[in-house]
Amino acid sequence: MNNIDDLNRLPIPGVYKYKHLPQLAKMILDNHLLAFCTEQLAYAREYKVPLLKLLAHLTEPELIELSLKSIRELLEYLIANNAEEQIQNATERWMSNQLDVIGKYDVLAEDITLISCQG
């Protein structure tokens, strides 16, 4: 291993496997998806996540629909206890500039840290 990138590619067995999270994710997806989405958007606004500025052109229903899509995808990965795969896929889409609404360089460190620390 020659650099930090090599270390980041090493799988750590079981690090993203959870006992109760899949059941919680299923309950949210099945019963509370819209409320969860709405709350996440409220947190993003409260914490002034910079990425929201790029989405300011969207109407509230469009923003909710976009959020529902991404949150549903995340919850489906968590239900399958596949958080590691979700992180890898999201990172690959970001690094290869394949995000639906924003560009690779639109995402700031503050977006990642603020979103990760919400609620």
C-alpha cells in the first residue's frame, strides 16, 4: 500500500452491518417516508446546508420529490444492510460527475459534514 487511497479501498468486514438499522429503515420507508423527508429538509435549512442554494430554483414539491427519491434509495440500501455499497455507489457517482441535479464541484465539505451530522 503506497498511499491513503489504497487504505480507503480496503473493506473492513462488518463495519457497515447493523442489527437494528434495517428494521428502522423499513419502518420509516413503509410508514413515515414523507414526514422523514420533510424533517430532513427542515434540518438542512436550519443548518444552512450550502447545497440548498443550488436547488433554490426548485419549487417545494420538486424539492420534496427529489429528496424522496434519494432518501428512498438510501433506506432501501439500509433495509438490505448494504450501507457500504450505498456509500461506494454514491461516492462513485459523485466522483464521476453523474449526480442527477448537481455537478461534482458543487458539493462542498460543509455539505457533507452538515448533512452527516443532522438530527
